[in-house]
Amino acid sequence: MNRDDKATIVSELNESFNRAKFAVVADYCGLKVSQLEQIRVELRNCDSEIRIAKNTLLKRAAADTGNAVLSDSFTGTTAVVMAYSDPVAPAKVLAKFAEGNDKFVIRCAALEGDKLELAGVIALSKLPTKEVLLSQLLSVLNGVPTGLVQVLTGVPRTFGYALNALKEQKEQAEA
């Protein structure tokens, strides 16, 4: 590989690192091409990609980005997964794939510049999706006005019950 090819790869990787909100470093040694293609397709469905390159090129590309905290993890056979929107969906895909394949090992990750260890990636994969979280928030927000309406209608309702009880008491006293 000549210098121009390396410079092109570094610039592409640098652009990907700059766009990525979530990046995961993993060891893929021993995986078959069909398994890599399977995870590539699953990641593509959640606005993510997996990139494999030489460690020196990855270090150069990540140097001036928010994902520079991953540079120490670029050793051995390295695959980098970069998520450009929601970090939960790719974390779920990677955790599920790592459970099924012993040869795919997640080393660490970076979430918007902060380094996460394996436990952090697993915890992130257990979060509900963005749509579920939004629906939960909507149900909480919907519950507040409903409760307010019930409280406000409770006072006249109680007053009505008291008047009705007073009326019944007077009717019983007359009879």
C-alpha cells in the first residue's frame, strides 16, 4: 500500500470518527467472512458501520477526534464499529453478536468522547430503544394533566355528595 492509499484511508476514517457519536473497538480474530458480513448488514440497518484497518492508520485517524480515547485499544486484529445516530441499537446488535460468537470480543467503546469498558457497552445494550423511551415519556406527561383534572373535579364531586347526603338526611327527618 503506497502513501496516497494510506492518506485516503486515514482521511475516510477521520471523517467517520468525527461523525460517530458512538464507537466500539472489538477483536474479530477467527471470524469467517460470512459472519462479518452478517454483522455488517445488521449494523447498516441501524445507521452504523464496521471498519477494519491497520492499527497505525486507526490511531492517526482517531487522533484529533472525540474518539481519541480509543487509541490505546488499537492492538491486534481490530474492528471499529461507528454509530452515527442512536448508540443503543448498535450496542444491542454487538452484544447479541458477541454472545453468539466467542471469537468476537468487545474491548471498549467511546460514547461522545467518554470511554466505556465492556460493562458499559452491555449496560447500554440493555436500555430500551429511543422510540420506547419517547413513548414512556409521553405517558408520564399525559398522566400529569389527567391527575390534575381528577383533583379539580374531586372538589365539586365531593360537594355534590355532601349536598345529596344532607338532602337524604332531611328527607329521613321529615318522614
